[in-house]
Amino acid sequence: PAPAAPVFGAAGAADGRANGPAVTRSGGAALAQYPRTVHQETDVVLYPYGPGSPQQVGVASIVEESPNPGAAYFIWLSSQRPQQQQYVSQSEPPSQFQPHQAPAFATVQMMQVKVWIRDIVKIRHFIPDPQAMAQLIIISRSKALPPLYFQSSALDRIMDAFTEYLILTPSQDGKDCYDCQDIVQYRINAENKARAQIGDQFAAQAAQPSATAPSARMGNLMSGMLTGFARVTSIARDAVMDPGSVVQPASNWLYPPLEDGDTPAAAYPPPPHDMVPPLHPTQNVTPPPRSPSSSTHSLKEDDFELVGEEEDVGARANRERLLQEAREKVAVEPRQAPLSVDEWISLFDEFGCLSQRKWDSIRLRIFRGGFDQAIRPEAWKYLLGYYPLGSNIEERGEIDKQKKAQYYSYKRQWSTVTPEQEANWSELRQRKHNIDKDVVRTDRNWAYYKEHSSPNLRILNDVLLTYTFYDYDLGYVQGMNDLVSILLIVMDSNEVETFWCFKGLMDRIGDNFEKNQTGMHRQLGQISLILKYIDYEFWVYLKKHNSSELFFCFRWLLILFKREFPLLDVLRIWETIWCDFFCTYHHLFLTIAMVLRYRDRIMNEEMEFDDILKFVNELSMQMNAAELLSDAEYWFHVYCHVCSADVRKAVEDFKPEKLGLT
């Protein structure tokens, strides 16, 4: 097993390390033999005698022996004692790299680790906890290096430095593991592949000994990308509702009853028949490093055993202690500016590829700031699986052609039906009726859909009806129109792109619309379990007032908060959720943040289920999205601090039938 993460003080230095000035002089002298230091990180920890041995603090550097990139090395030098012996592994690189497991390595005494960068075959980085030290493991063809421990920001920088010499691609050995390839050889292979793909004409031009050919190719690529960004039109910007044009939420879950007596599709359930004060997020404070021993105090399942109607005294004391620790340790960073156009362009290489490594490097930025409006049409295609990471510009062009052909083949399945056929096809008539009656009421207060003759209403109708033929078993359920409405705006009325992005979204949340409501019950049950651990008093209150099923949150989850916030806030919320930075269910913590922000009022006014439902519906367009996103991140960290890994796994694996909800 890997050694425990090192403990660092507030200044980022290892507790109890040796003298700082002497360390710097020693490290500088040892590195002086190399003509160029490309990158350097201090306060990097290594365990020289294997797991459990005293930690050594040193300097990690990427250095070059000559201007030739092939002569680059990764070196770790101890800062605590003079250099004595170079580390030499006695183990061969493992045939199969196991994620979250350090490779076996010799425990010989050493004060230096050195590896030729072109010899590296795998890199694995792992942050076991959002507030713990990051672990980096390097495996080369000749040796397996011991784990190194960085602060999270330093890990990102050293990984970026590696990309100057290596192409990092996701490994089958785990999501935190990358296969490494020498960048020179990679570019030779990529150039050969590009020549084969785009024909003899480009191959002949590329073969010419012209120094300007690469820059011209790059210029063409950037020109094409900027043309794509220009697709955001004034119509799309005008679609954002004015603050004064908010339509008050309907008393029903989604829509009021139709005038002709028809009712909306049955996509919502009927109302059921039957801690300590909340913590408040602190902004502008960097979370302190977590002690590796803190997780040993996490709550277990049986910590909430009740004696009669009262909570067990020992469980209550343990919970209060953990929540007090959370107050002292948990903090969140402030929200950030959106990712800009220039930053987005810089992520692509000369062939127009956005690699997995580059994408991972911006996920935190997406989580805290989202995208600039100008790049959403392109960026959302990566978020929703329309474009695969690693595809080049020519490959994406082929993907566009294939998806367009596939879409219209699905659409022809209903658009070519004759009136005589439709007269004998009751299911098609019913689906068209359900979609028609919802489309005419979808976001009509937005300029994008305001006119009765708007072509966008027709596209919205066609995308929804075509999807019912793509996923015939699921068909159409009310609420899908709310999701497609926003996708159509972001994709600037492109019918094909809207359809495929909706397909990608349904891959994530399609079980929200299942007739048996298993997906919705699962999420509501997970929220209830999380509340039980982070605010037990409020959870008991909801249980006593017939509200522990949390059905008043149903609309929030079904259509991803679309009716709770203005459009631009909804876009930012979706990007935060879809980037999957901390987990794949962050929307549950946004729901929890929304509920806990008003928990005192709910309890003080002794609201029953009907009162809570009316109250939360009236909150629509009245909440601050940025504050709630920060709250959601905060509650996620509290949850991770308070609950053991076993409890978190039980929440992730929760099945609604456990509570008799299906």
C-alpha cells in the first residue's frame, strides 16, 4: 500500500523539515550541472525507505542536458541532507498497472531520483481527497519510481510541464492513469495519419521543405475555430430573459392544466399521504490540508441508531465533533470568471486535438466558472459526448457528416408517414399531440420562442418527435421540452447538433423520465441519506412532517433547475454539474444547498409537506445561483469529511426499493 499522505503546515512546507536556506543552496548546486532547468517545484515529499518510513522533502525538477528535447530528465533531489546515492529500482515495470496502488520499489537509501523523460511509459496522479496531498507515480521502461507527493496546484504545473515532452493519453488502467508517448515520435505518427486522411494533395504540400507550412496549417485551424465561435448570434443573446419578464411559476409541478381540460403528461408523482445549526460556507479561504488520520473518525451506518425517539448519545457526540471539525477545516474557493475564448483555443494542438489531459486541466475551471458564451456551442459538444476527446479537426468534420445523416434517417421515420398511415397509428398521433401541446407553451416569454410563427418552435417540435423514434421505448415525457429548449438556443438553432446533444444529456439523466420513476426515487433517496448525515435534526424534522421523501425537490431534479433560475445561471449550473469534477452527482449537493439555505424558516414555521411545496415553488427566480453553487461545494466537502468511505459508497449504490419507494 502507498504511504500515508504527508502533513503540511499552512505555509506549504513539510512539518519539521530541515533548514530552508541550506536546502536551497544544496539543491541549486546539485542542479547546476544541467544547462537548463525547465520547471521546478519545491516541498515535494518522498518516502526513501518505503511505506511508513520518515518522509523526505525535496525539489522536483525537469532539466535538460542540452537544447535537444530528447536529453530531458525528471529529477527529485532531497532538500534535507546532502546528495548521497541515486535511486535505482530493483523491480521491472509492472505488466498491468493497478490504479490507486503504488508499484513495488526498492527501499535502498537514496537522496536523488532521476529518470529520462523519453523513457517514461506511464504516469498516474491521484488526489485521494479534495483536501489531501496529491500523489504522483512515474513508471519508466527501466524502473518504477516511488510515489511523490505534491500540493494539488503543484501537481497541475508539473503535469503541464511533462506535456512539453510527452503525449499523455488516458490509460485503460484507471481514470487517473495516463499512457505516455514521446512527443517527437507522436507528431511523426500523427502527421503520417493526417496525410493519409486528407489525401494526396495535402500530402504533397506537407512534403515540401517549407518552413511556413506548419504555421500556415495552424493559421487555418485557428481561423476555422473562430468561425465556429462566431455562430453565437444576437438572436441567441436576445433569448436571455429580462429581469422584469419573469413568469411566475405555475402551481403545478411543470404546467397548469390546459384550458380544454387535458392535463400534462404524468411525469410527476402525487403528494405523499402519509444537528446542530447549519454550517455556512466561507469564501475566499483556501482549504487547509487535511490530516490523513481525520477519516478514521468518520460516521458509520450504525452511528445513527435511535433509542426510542431519541438519538443515541454517543452517536450525537460523534456527529457534533465531526461537524465542528468541518467548521474549522472545510472552506471553498470563490467562483471564477468563465473560461475565455483565448484560453479555449490554447488547449488545442496543431492538429486541432483537445486531449484528455488538457481537458482534465480545465475541469476545475469549468466547475467554478463555466464557459464564455462564445465557446459554448463547441465546448458543450465535448461535455455531452458529441465530439470525442482527442479527435482532430478532420475527424470532427466526418463526425458532423455522420451525425447529420443519422439524424435525418431517424426523422424520416415519422416525417414520411402519410395521412392514411397516421390515421391507423394511434401511438404516433398521441405522441405528436403530447409534444404539440407542450411546445406551444415552452419558454414563450423568451424572445427566441415568442412569435407564434417562430421557426425555433418547429425545430423544437421536430427534435422532440425525432427523439421518440430514436428511443422508442422511452418516448416523450413532459420536461424534455424544457431541456431541448435551452440546447437549441446554445446550438444556435442547429437542429442536428441540438438532437445529438440532447441524446448525450439523456445518456446522463434519461432515467429521470422512466415511467416507474426509479431514477427520480433513487436521487431523492440519496439526498435524504446525505441530509441524515450532515443535518440530522433537519432530517428528523422532515421525517416527522411527512416530507423525508423530499418530493418537493422533484421539479428541481427532473429538469435540472431550469425553472428555478434565469437562463444564464442555468447554463452555468449545467456546466458545473456536467464537468464531473468532484463526482458525477453534484446536482444532489446543489439541491441540498437550496434546501438547507431555508431549513431554519421551514422548521420555525413548522411547515408540512404542502407548505414546503408551495414555499419552494415560490422561490423560483428568487435565488442567487453563484452563492448556492458555493454552498453546494461546501456541503460536498462536509459530507466527505463527516462520512466514511463505506457510507459514501452506500449512498452511491442506493436503490429505491430499499425504502419501498417502487
